[in-house]
Amino acid sequence: MSKSSFYCQSCGNETPKWHGKCPACKKWNTIVEEIRENKPAKTSFGISSASANPILIQDVSNDAMIYRKTPDLELNAVLGGGIVDGSVILLAGEPGIGKSTLLLQMALIDAKNILYVSGEEAVTQIKIRANRIGIKNENCHIYSETSTNKVLNHCKNAEKKYELIIIDSIQTLHSSFIESPIGSVGQIKQCCSELLKYAKETNTPIILIGHITKEGQIAGPKILEHMVDVVLHFEGEKTHLYRVLRARKNRFGSTSKVGVYEMVESGLRQVANPSAILITNRSDNLSGTAIASTLQGQKTFLVEVQALITPAVYGTPQRSATGFNLKRLHMLLAVLEKKCGFKFSTQDVFLNIAGGISVSDPSMDLAVITALLSSHKDLPIGPAVCFAGEVGLNGEIRPVARVASHVQEGERIGFKTMVISSYNKFEDKHSNIKIIKCSKVMDLYDFLAKQ
């Protein structure tokens, strides 16, 4: 006998009937129907059903070497030092961004006994990609299976314990403990619960690859992110070469670090110096282009901001931003119009962050304002000048955090001048880069006009 149940795809809340808006999370059009078969209850999943006894916290052994480093230095930095035994890591990203390539590349280089479970590709397809990347690990096992029960039974009965398990992807797995379609809210939650229990009981780390929806959220119930220990997001434009790895949740370390990769023919290449590839080598003074020093997590690097201002051909001026928040661009244009007297109401404005990456650091404001003014007034900017500062609604240039890191990065790359806020307390006695301090946007404009 079958029974219908209704689940919210966002929060996993179960309701007896369909609703347009979820009663729990208040989101619209997230309720889906699932058909369940009423069958006798099965025994508890996992490898052990024995109950654990509580122990005193002072009796719990704590090994100082909890991090297992991987060959990927960028991944180690984002995770806080490496992979923790018994942890479950969720890696999410858009289709085709390189999630499978990143983990397969790590499995083929690492010298550990690794199981790569693929529910989306056949072993021959994985072998073709592995040949392109290069096989250096002779203990990397490929298993094409979608049944969670078969995967866990294989891991339990394996001759040699696996030191790392990679699941590609969690949405393709199904469990025999519940009767619902593959990829449904119930199946994703059940499969994650079984893998989580196995990881904790055997102290084996597991990495799950997860799909995301068109809204940019991880597909499946929101509880999936609460169950795992680490949530990683792999971001970037598929038409560009560069990818950014961020940690949205990390129970074992900070979420402030990022990793940068470059997509090449042989896989993903770690970028230890992103500033050198995100800015172009310019010998001539160009208008509409400014170099910004931005802080992504705890990593400071320079990016190139490009702006183009043209008279509006149609009645309504266009506003376009790639890699930058469009609403913040509207705010900066309003500041220039209201507080500084520059007329942009009849101009088309196009803004682009070169390299295909997205940045949201407020220290980008000063470079964005500079690029807009440079293109609007056709003022060339010297190739050895960079900017770091936040712009307020009254046209004031506000100080940014860790200004010393911005100055050091600009000096390391070879810039001769950096423009910052006059409210930043920074002494340039031991610096070889010239510091220009501005308190208002008009001070910045005067500096650009004198170049």
C-alpha cells in the first residue's frame, strides 16, 4: 500500500498536504510530493547497532595530528590545514565548473588508498579523464554504483580500509531503507545519514559532491548542510579559466580563506599568486581601467576593474556589471551624481572585473569609482597605480581593514603608488610604495586630473 507525503525541498519539512508556501521556511513553490510504500521497518543502517556509553570529557583522547594534508595546497588552506578523520565534506558548484575534476585530480595524485564512487559516469569515462590528468596513485579505486547499501558493504568488507571516500554525487545515490525516487528530499537525507554514520563509526573521511539549483542553493533539503561538517563552494564562470574555492561552513577551522585555480587542459592548476594573472601588463596609460586591491578571506590580491561610459542610445540608460554587485554599482553612481556633480543619468554604464571572478569586498569601491571617472572624463590612469578604499553615501572615502596587507601586496607586485583613505592609520616609513591619501571622491578626481 502506497502513501503520499509532501516535503519542502528547501528545509525538508513534511506536510500532510500540498501548500504553495512552506509553513516552516515560508518559501514559495518548494513543496514536492513523494510516494512511499508501507513496508515493515528494517534494522538500523550502519555497521554497528551497539549503543555507545557516555564518557567523561577529560577521558576523551585527542590526537594533535587531526589534519591529513592533501597534495592540493589550496584545498588544505581552505579546509584549515587538511582533511579531518571521520569528517564529511560537501563540495557544491554549478554543472561543468570542475568539481569532479578537482576531486579526481586529488585522488590520482594522493598516495592514500582512495575509493572514488561515481553515480554519474561509467568507469571508462573516468579513465579517459584520468589519462588526461595523469595517474600517479596506484591505490585509487573507481566504483560505478548508485546504491548506498552496496557502497557501504563494499567498504566494510574491503581487504584494506579506505583512507578517503569520494561520492560523485550525493543526488545520484539511493537507499533501500526508504521508498522514494532517486534525488528526492527523503533519499538525499537518508543517504547522507548513512554515509555520515559510517564516517563517524569507522573514522573515515568522506567527500560528497552536490549539485546546486538555478538559485545557487545546494539541491536537496537544507538539513543536508547542517548534517555535514564542511560545506565548500566551487565558483567561477565556465567561459573563463579561473575558479575560486570557498568554505561556507567549517567545524574544524576558519571560513575566511579561499583557494584559486586555473582550468588547463590537464586539469586544475593551483594559483599561488592570483595577482599576477588577474591583472594585465600595461605599458601605456589607459582610461577606464583601474587596479583594485581586494581582500578575499585572508588572501589579498589585485584585480583589474574595467569601466565603459557611453551616451545612452535608447531612452533608458543601461547598467551592466560582471563580477560586481549591480546594486552597489547603482549606489556608487548615485553618489557621483548627487554628491560630486558628475552626470551619469544619460550614460550607459558597463563594469567588468577581468578574469571572470566575482568580488564583494568594499575595498573595491575606490577602484570602481576611479574606473568610472576615468572613462567618463577620458582621464588615463598610470599603470603603476592601485587603489584600496570604501566609498560612503556622502562621497567620503572610508578606511578599510588590514590596509597594511593591501600595501604589501601592491608593493610585491611592483606598483609604485597606492591610493587609500586618509582615515587609514598607516605609516609608509618602511615601504617603497608611495601612499596617496584621499578623504573625498573629489580629492581622488583631483589626483587623477593631475596625472
